[in-house]
Amino acid sequence: MNNLKLLLGTLLLTASQTMMAQGAKNIVISEVMTDNASSIVDEFGQREAWIELENTSFSTYNVRGMFITTDRSVLNKGLSAPERIQKMSMIPSGEVRTNIGARQHLVIFANSSPAQGKLHLDVQIPDSAAVWVALYNGNGVELIDSVSVPMMSADCSYARIDGGWKIMNAQQVTPGIENAAAGEAKKTGVDKFKEQDPHGFAMAIMAMGVVFLCLALLWIFFTLFGMLMRHLETAKKVANTQPIKPITKTVEVTKELAHKTGNVLQEGFDKKGIDMEVYMAVIGMALRQYEDDVHDVESGVITIKSKDTDWDDEYSQMTHWHDPFLPSDHKAPTIPTTPELH
């Protein structure tokens, strides 16, 4: 069991070291200035020689613990790792800027002291002689990148351009950003646009085009919105003036009849040999029923049929000597009167 744990630990350590080594190989030396007379200054306003590192990958990598040296004796393979580390300057931890993002750069000051800042190293770079600069991995054994910097004038730098190295003058130096291609100063998008449009005509046309495009979009929007509102208003007026219920009822009856007719026709097609005249008669009856139903649900139609109730007949108003079984031409009997006595 202990042997298995030891084996797993060794494999994990080896894998982590391999991954770290692959990430470290993406860090390269991109620019070096040996004589800083009027270039960038440090936190204390002092100008010192500097070394620029670049992360060429598309992932972030922290360079803390890596080593920078200008002593060629570290190339001696007979030196042990501790002996080689003594001849180098280590990039300290505790500084967020050592975590270099994808395609980003980091400037480290030389000929200085770590007491002046996390990005200050005591590695020595002469200002009037050629110098060899090397970047080692954190194990102090693996050489990551190196460059032989020639002797240069003040404020000039030695920069990596398209896989090669060139001396850049004071106007072409680019500390902390990507080096200019073909030995030219790095130009921003605004600078390139100014070169292509020195009088600003293209900018004016673009500005007016954007304004007119916005106005056109607004006009189209409000035109469509106005048409929609007018149609909605018209629909409301029609709904208020036209009865909706009879129309709805008519549609429902039509759908029901269509469904019944479809079923009948489908049944006729399935049962071949039955006379089609029967189905035609059924369809005619369904249409007749549809017409009657639609008439019954029409709005505003009142059907009144007259009926004689004999309410004004004099004969029906008589209450004396009225026998319902006597003929209508029968006369009532005369009641004799008693002579008056004198």
C-alpha cells in the first residue's frame, strides 16, 4: 500500500512539473534596454536598465520563482542546481504583476535592489558593452530563453521582431507592449486611421452616415407603429358596430357541418360501392339545416305572426243567458213583464 502511494505521488509530481515546464516555455525575453537615459522610470522616478518578458501563450502564467542571469558560467553543465542558482537573480513572489496574462508583457528592472520593489533585481547589465541575458525555470536547471544583446546607444533597445532581433531607436522602443513589426514604431488604430484619412473626410462621411441611418430607422419604426395603431383603431370600431356573436355562431355551425360532411365523404370513400347520390342528399340536407340555423341566430330579426283572439267579439262579451251549446243565431227568450197596478 505504501509503495502504491509513493508511486502515485511520484507520478503526480512528475506530471505537475511537466505541465509547469510546458507553461514556462511560453515565457520569452522580448526586449532589453541596457542604457536607459530617457526611457521609462521606476516607482522612485529612477531610470534603470530593464528586461521585458512576454507570455506568448493564450493562458495566464505566473513567472514568480523563475531566474534571470547575465553570467555565462551558468552554462557549465558540471554545476549543481544550488551552485547555478547562486549566480542568478530570482523573480520574487508576492507581486500580482508577475502573473502575466495571455499575450501580455512584464518589465523587470536590473542593476537595482529587491528592496526597491518586487520587480527590481540585482542582476547586472552593463550600459556600454554587449551582454548575455538568460531566463531559467524555477528549478535552476532548465534554460527557457536567452539572447546576446549587442552594445547599443543610449535609449536604444534590442527587441524580438517576427522571430528575429533588431535594434530599436528611442522612438521605436515599446516597453510593456507588443514590439513594432518590421522595425517600425508601434501604431495604434487611431494613428493608422489618421494616416489613411489625413483630412478627416472619411470620418465626416462615417459620422453623417451613422446619423442618417439612425434617423431612417426611427422613421421606419414610427411609421410601422402608426400603421399598426390605425389598424387596431379600425378593428375596435368594427367590433363596436358589427355584432360578433352571430358571426361566431355562423363560423361554429360551418365548422360543424364541414366536419360532418368530411366524415360522411370519408366513410363513402372507405365503403366503395355505395351510391354517391345518398351522400349528395345528406350534404344538401346539411346545407339546408345550416341556412335555417343561421337565420335563427341573426341579430335584429324579430318574427311576429298574427293570431285572432276574438277579444273584441260582442257575443263573447255577453254574460246573461249565454249558452255555449246554442247556435249563434238563436235569440234569447223574452221575459214577460207584470202589469202595473193602479
